[in-house]
Amino acid sequence: MNWHVYILRCGDDTLYTGIARDLEKRVSVHNSGKGAKYTAARLPVKLVYSEEAEDRSAASKREYAVKQLNRSAKIALINSKARHLPRSSAGN
């Protein structure tokens, strides 16, 4: 099972970046209020971007790189890949 780097759009329109093995389950956990303190205070969240990583180490490095981007660059990244997101009921 591969790792994924993902970006969530929170209820207050902020963006949250994380990593997970099972995206649908992770988004569900975030929306339950138990995923992260940041997202728990900004529900609901919606998956707006994801990409696969080879392993946890690669996912963590990519997560760090994405977190260093400014909001405009993150939105450009989201827009460049939005059509490739997996179809899921989680967060919609």
C-alpha cells in the first residue's frame, strides 16, 4: 500500500497538508474531529488534492515541501491535479 500526500480545504477556507495510507479513512477521521487539532476546529474538511509517494519517508519529505509553499502556490498545485483526485464520498 502506497503513502499519499494530501491537502484538505477546511471549513474556514484554510488549507491543511498531511500524509496517509488510506485517504478516505483519513478524511473521515478528520471530519469526525479526531484527525488533528487544526482541522478539528475548522470542520468540515474536503479532500482537494492528493499524490502518491513511494514510502513514508518520501511522503514526509513531500509533505514538508508542500507545507513550505505559499497559499497561491498550493492553490496552483491543487488546480493542476484536481481532476485526478479519487472519487470518494468522504469530505464531500
